[in-house]
Amino acid sequence: MRRDWEVAIKWNIELFYLINHRRFKFLDRFYRYFFYMGKTYSLPIYFLLFYIFTGTSAFKHLIVSLIITGILMPTLKYIFKHKRPSSLLENVYLLEPVSLKSFPSADSGYVATIFAVSLFYGSLPLSIILFILMILVGYGRVYMGAHFPLDVITGYLFGVFSGLIGLYFLSYF
């Protein structure tokens, strides 16, 4: 096992193994398909949810915020160049092929951005649905062996940040 700054954080490794090593047949099947909800090609589903619950008022904010996330996540991955858990640890259950870098979790960042934007448009049902999706996607990234918990938490933080910055940009343009 190669030493790495994220591997040096004890709680990060312990929580990773706690989530990744608890195997459930239902979750194995569920996450084989559900993990797509954190990918950018699932955006039409989120746009549909926003349309149903808010009309079109949130689309501009959502698009600007997602563009910010789309620039921020690859940039951070390039800067940190952090490897995936399966490259750094032994006995990792990996349920999907992974490539590129691990830190931060872009899937978690995208879903957190969408959740953050929903908070500004007064639709409690939409925000609850998106919060649950955000937690499921983040948990799934660790369960599937693709990310450390710290990757997911950082992705959430930058996603919420993108939602706030998107609103700021809209107020000036």
C-alpha cells in the first residue's frame, strides 16, 4: 500500500472500509444502476424534476451552477491527482470500472449542486427528493469502491459552493 495524504487520515480509511466491506445483495444490484444518477448524462432527469416542481424559473441558475461545477471538479482532480481507493488499498470491493482521479467526487459535486440550487426555489418536496438522492449517490460512491468518504464530503462542499456562486453570478448578469 502506497502512502498518500488521504490514506494517512485514519477516520477516512476506517469509514471507507466500514461502508465498502458491508455487502448487501440488494445494494450491489441497486448501485449497479443507481450510480448513473450522479453522472452528467442524468441531467435530463434533474431538469424534469425542476420543471415539475419549480417551472422554468430555476433553469438559468441550475445551468450556470452546473457549468461552474463542470469546470471546478476536473480542475481540482487535475491539481490533486489523487488515486482511487482500489489503487491505494487492499481488499476493495469495486463495483464499477474507474478511471481518472478520485479527489473530489464529481458525482457527489454535481448532485450537491443540483440540491443547493433547489433550496432557493421554495419547493420543499423537490429539496427533500434531491437531498435523498445526494446522500444515496455519495454513499454509493464509497460503497462501490470508487471514492473515499473525504472525496464525497469535499464534492458535496464544492457542489453547494457552486450553487451559491451560480446565484451570485446571476445577480450580476
